[in-house]
Amino acid sequence: MTGEERAERALLTTRALGGIARVSTLRDNHVTRHDVGLALGVGVLDRVRQGWVADPHADRMLVEAARHGVVLSCITQAKRLGLWTHDDEAEPHWAADPRSGGGKPEHVHMHWARPLIPRHPDALEDPIENVLALVADCRPHEQALATWESAMNQNLVTREILARLPLKRVARDLLTEAIPFADSGLETYLRARLRWLGLPLRFQIWIAGHRTDLLIGDRLILQIDGATHTGAQRNEDIRHDAELSLMGYHVIRVGYRQIMDEWHVVQGLIMRAVAQGLHLARR
């Protein structure tokens, strides 16, 4: 086998392992230190730190994790998994062995808690159970609940598995409250924020040929406009609102940012509508 072929073997094996690998793991996959040295010499692999190499095109977040001996976790890993997160978090969230001490960069949010699931030495991303446990500790209750329900909704974890783990009290409370049916974090927020009304809350039900975001009681509908609520979509929503009104429903339409940033205004509208009996069917 030529030197070029050996370097290529080291690169392909590294890619098969996710683009970043420990040299010891490469050896377990029949790539010698000499092969790795050849790959580094011709530039088809980069040295991340002692004992780690990477494809030059590897995921940069994973490369940084390997460089600092950490795993991506908490809200950062939740977002990478496609879970609902409240807003973009500027600082990456990393987790490290609590026995490894400090010395990590200042531009990251470090988590040192003992993981629920042991982390393999090759791992650069935390298991979902560890991610959720850190989210429970790190984020406000409502935001954490939305992320937990998103994970359950996407079948990344089950209630039964979580229930068998040694969860902290805050995580145990989230598990008790979480349901796997919420299609978005907004649904979680609304359910948590309006539960005190003691009224039926039904999400994403079809009325007049379209989904409604939330039906409160019998006749009060809350519709939420996203950032793309323009043009043809806006016209269709206006038409649907008119149909709902003719059917005896009362529609409150608000924007996504109002739910996130001006909840007191939205809640005030809902409370006044309920006080007027607009949530009740006419007899």
C-alpha cells in the first residue's frame, strides 16, 4: 500500500467515525499511527489536539468540543437535535467531566454536573437524557418544559426511560408535567400559561377546513401569526377568520413575538374575552 493510499485510508476511516476521531480509535479500526502521520503530513487530516484528528471539513462545533475535551450539551445540543428552544443562545453550552477541573474558555457556558448516562471517551455530543437533565437545571421552567416535550414528541426519549433515571427534583417535576403531544414550544407555553383558567384548551384542531392554533372553551380561538404571515397566507387567514366569525367563533389573532415578549398583553385580551363569555357556545 502506497503512502497516499495509507493517508486516504486514515481520512476515510475518520469520516466513517463522524469526521473527528481519537487516534486510539483509528488504531482499533486498523489505521496505524504511521497512516495518521502520513495523512497529517499531506494535509488530508488536521490535528485537533493530542490524540485527536479531524477531517478539515468536519463540523466546527464538534472540532471545538474535541479540542477542549468536552461534549456539546444542554441547549446547544438540543438545538442541534431539532428540539424546541426558546431563542438563539449566543454562548455554546458544553459539558465536561466534573473531575476534570476548570480551564475552559470564557465564551462558553460550562456544565460540570455528573451525567445520568456515562459518556464514552469518543463522544462529542451528549446523550439526550443528559441534555434534558442539564436543560432542566439551566433554563426557566417553562422553557425547559418546552424542550422536554419537544424531545418526547419527536420520540427521542420516552417517559418510561426518564422515569427510571436518578433525576433531580426539578427534572422529576418536569417529567410529571410533560406530555408527548405538543407540536411546538408555543403550544407548551400556552398550555402552561392558561391552565389556571380551568377551561378546555384544544390545540391544532380543524374548523372550517383549516387548523386553528388554540380553541379555548367552546368558541374562543387564538391564532398566532409567524414571520411569514404576508401576501397570500395573510389573505387566506383573513378569509378563514371571517368564516369562523360567521360560525359564531370569536378570534383573537396575535403575532409570535407577542406571545414571546408581550404575554401580558395577550393574556389581557384572553381574560377580557372570557369575562364577556366569548368562549361559550350560544344556547
